[in-house]
Amino acid sequence: MKRSAPSIEEVEAVFLALSHEARRHILLLLSHLGGELPSGYLAKRFQHSWPTTTRHLGVLEKAGLVEVQRKGRSSHYRINRDRVLRVVGGWLHNLEAPTPEKTWTSSRPKSTDALAIKKSRDTRKSKSKGT
């Protein structure tokens, strides 16, 4: 099954969430230890305060990178591996080397010389229309 390409908004939200080392570390813990982990367990892995940990978990949840299940007074987190792979993998797909089938051709000038010639033609056209 082919995954749909992520939107610009999804890429921005995910990469913003991944921009902090602690949030990347939380995702690695969830990924390597598997299943669900309670927020208290995750918080003990860091030297920062409990509110800071919950803020990081909230950013990850808002970006859709983790799912939370609230059980009484505790919260259990699990990585949303499908979203991580779809968004990050979709973005990385843009970095693959082009093939003849994937090569994008622009209708724009291919060199600065060609761009200068085009600009001078456009300037002459606009002057001739203005008189």
C-alpha cells in the first residue's frame, strides 16, 4: 500500500516537534522499549522538571508522533510509528537522486545569462506597451 505524501503543515509540525533533543530521546525510548510507557517512567529518564516533561509529551502528541491513553491519574504513551514513517520518510523521499522519469524541468531560464536576456526582453516589452 502506497502512503500518501505528507502536507507541508504535517512536515512543519513533525520537524518542529523533533527539533528538541529531549523529544527525540522520548521517541527513541518509546520505539526501543516498545508498547506503552507511563509518563512517570519517561519523566524519570530526564533531569528536567515534571512540567517540562509533560510539555515535551504534549508537543509530541500535538504533532501526532505519540498517542496517549489516560488511565485514571496516569497517562501511557506509545509512538505513532506510522505517522513518523509517513511524514519523515515522505520528506526524505524528496532527497532521493533524480532519475530520468523524476527529473523536473523548469520553463524558467537555465542560467544567469539566459535570465538576464529574458529580463531585458521583458523590460523592453513593458516599455513598448507603456508608450
